[in-house]
Amino acid sequence: MPAQNAREIFRNGLLGDNPVYRQVLGICSALAVTNLLANTLLMGFGVIFTTTLSNWTVSLLRNYTPRRVRMIAQVLIIASYVMMVDIMIRAWAPDIHRFIGPYVGLIITNCIIMGRAEAFAGKNPPWPSLLDGLACGLGYTLVLIAIAVVREPLGFGTLLGYTLPARDLWWHSWTIMVMPPGAFFMLAIVTWFARSQLDQKQEKTT
């Protein structure tokens, strides 16, 4: 695959066609786990791992999978990798797993993963498909991190569980930031900012 194509695939997954603020996919987990950065990082790891390897596997099997059962086959492939992620998070971070465990299971039906498997991996060779899955997973994770690094300090006065100095001196926590409305507000701000920046760049190039 030409290097330029590889760069385009990666740039699209991270920025130009980001699954969260461009395609508005994976919103449920984006809203559910971003009140704490540690939860966000583990969920991001799970999505990156699953999206990358499921894309690669679907691409490897694309010529051997009958069209009439392709969706079932894709779900089974994704479910296998999600089970691996669930086992790893349960072993590495059991306390966090108690909170995000149900959302890890929902990765199986995450529209980002199903969408990339159907739209890209089922039509392209393994290496570009792996890159596409990695880029989309990273794009998803970066948006979640951008939301979490605002919600956790404002809502709890901490970052990665460590108390920020301002919390003990003068800061008063914003309760709304640890609630679903805070997640909606932050997602809207991130989406507005990212889209406006991309639109400005596109206007300059045209």
C-alpha cells in the first residue's frame, strides 16, 4: 500500500472522518465513562484493541465469508476480541472493571466497530484495514480523553485519582460535570470546536 494512502487512512480516522465528532458514533460509552480519566483510558484501550484486530480479522476472512452471514460472522469476531478485553481489564483493574464492565460488553454492538468492519475491512486488504481500525480507535479515544480531562477536574477536583491543589484551596466541584448533562455539554463543545477547525482548513484549501 502506498505511503500516501496509509497517511490518508490514518488522518481520516483521527481527524477528517473521526467516528465521534464527524460520524456521531459510540456516543453511549463516550458519555458514560468520561467522568474519570482512568475509566476513559481503559475504555479507549478496549475500543482500539477491538477495532484494530476485528478489522484485520474481518479483512483476512472477507473472501471466505458468505455474504448472507457476513454480519453474524463480524459480530462473532468482535465478540471474541471484546471477551479478551473484558478478561484483561478484570485482571489488571478489578475496581475499575466494576464500574465500566457493562460498557465494555457493549463494545460488541459499538457502531464504530461494526461500521468499520462493514464499510472498510470487508472491502480492503488486511494491512489497510488494520490501520483503519487503529486510526478510528485512536480517534475515538482522543475525543474521550479531551472530555475526561475537563470533566474529572471540574467534577471531582482530581485527575487520574490524584487530588489537584486547587481543590483544597479554593475550588468548588461542579456536580453537573459528573452527571450525564455535563457529558452532553462537553461532547457538544468538543464537536463544535473540532468541526469548526476542520471546516476552516477545508475553506482555506478550496
